[in-house]
Amino acid sequence: MEKYRDGQRELHCVFVNLEKAYDRVPREELWYCMRKSGVAEKYVRVVQDMYERSRTVVKCAVGQTEEFKVEVGLHQGSALSPFLFAIVMDQLSEE
């Protein structure tokens, strides 16, 4: 920043709040970004299959909910999620 200030050049900063970012990745955007990044279609389909079958329950003090489909976000705790998130962020930075 000092180099830009001393050189009288413009500097633009962007701050991105990544809190709960994995939870908010739209699945259709993920498929698009994977394809645009050159991921082979067979791997896109494998990941789609993993995500389209995902279901969960919510546990609370009085019991748990019925099982329901999760339709948005990346899987928490998955070794694949950081890679998928990086693909999405990379594509966002290019557009």
C-alpha cells in the first residue's frame, strides 16, 4: 500500500466476508465453475452425484427433524470441499 501511496497510484481494496462461505455456494454455480475450469465432465458428474444425494437431519433439545435434502452449500468436513471452494473463488476472480 505504501508503494501505491508514494507513487500516487490508485489502489482498490476488496474485503470479502468468507464466514459460512461453504454453506452458501450455489450448486449450479459450482457445476458451472468446475466445467469452466476444465474439470472433466465425468468428475463433474461424480461430484454432482455426491451432492444430489445429500440429506441431513437437525438435532435439537426435543429430538430431531425428519430427514431433508440439502440443496445448497459444500459438504462440511469433506476433504474435497476446499478444492471445490477454490475452483469457485478462482472463477469469480476471473469474471
